[in-house]
Amino acid sequence: MTSLLPESLILDLDSTVDTVYGNQKGDEVGYNSHKQGRKSYYPLLVYEGESRMLVNAALRGHS
């Protein structure tokens, strides 16, 4: 079977804080250095290391 991916691949896993304005499903108060005490999401992002193309993302709360 032929693979579509190169033999060596670097995946970078990153996280960030996105502040929520209003009431949105899944938002929670957690660590937010820019807007302390505000509800936010804590998404996880996976990038391909060389091209920096976004491979996958998971939107989640702080728990």
C-alpha cells in the first residue's frame, strides 16, 4: 500500500485560550491571562511542523 504521508513527519501540538463573549455551550471560567475570570475555550491544535498546516483541532473547555 502506498502512503500519502512522507516518511518523516513533525507534528506540533499547541494549545491556546479563546475568550468567550456571551453564553456559549461548553464555555468555562478557567485560566485566562488576558481576561482573568472570563469564560473561555481551551482548544488543542495540531500543526504539521514544516508547512505549519493545521492538521486537526479539538475545541474544549478548561476541565
